[in-house]
Amino acid sequence: MNRKLKVLFKEKGSFVHSVDCDTTIKKAVGILNKYRIGSLIVLNSDGDIEGILTERDVMIKLANTDDLVGNLPVRSIMTPKEKLIIGSGEDTLEHLMNIMTDNKIRHIPIVDKDGILQGLISIRDIIRFLLRDSRRTAKDLNNFIMGNYPR
């Protein structure tokens, strides 16, 4: 469980879906739906993080307004960078799971020491990795107990 996040990124890859601050909510929701993802990183023209837009941000806005929100810019509902919880490739999966649980969030942008976006981790990514890892461990232990290991 003390595995570093960079191990997961080697399997998952580091591509991140993103939009800019002026993208309409309708277009952003279209991207979320098309790729079956739960969040988009919001970047400025220099590629710096401005915030994150999540499904929850959209749902909260829809629940709290009678107005049409589809044509509003993403910046009107995103979580701004000042409030973002970010991680690094040196973080352990356990640490990130605890942060997500304690803060009731499902996505954490990962940046390098210079603040450059390296990827995005979701709780689903962590669970998928840990499940695959535990299955591998169980298989290895079973092979060891049954004497089916390489000699």
C-alpha cells in the first residue's frame, strides 16, 4: 500500500483531458460524457492549472439555479486552483486515498516540483490498481503454497 503514485502512472499513463476557462459548461459536459470521465482540468493558454471541473460542480450549479447554465463558462463553476488539493508523483497511494476520503473528493491533479501538470489520479484508478495488485499477490501466494513456482 506504500507504493508511489509514479508506479500507477507507468500503467495508466499521464494523459489528462482538459479545457480552458472560457469553454462552455455544455461543451465540458459533452467531453465528460464522451470519454466517460468525472473531471476536467482547466488550463490557461500557457498550460498552467486554473482549476478543476467535476461532475459534482455541474450538479451543484444545476441544483442551485433556475437559469440555463449550459452557455456559462467553466470558470463560473470550477474549483479554482487556490482551493485545489494537488499531489505529486512521490505521494503514496495510501496517502492519496486518505486525502480523497477525508476531503470527499474523487480526483487529484498531480504536479511536478515546478507545479507543472503531470497527470490526474482518480479514486477509481487507485482502486483498479490495488485490486489488480491484490489479485496478482493472491495468485503468487497460491502458486507458492501449491508448489507451482519457478525453480
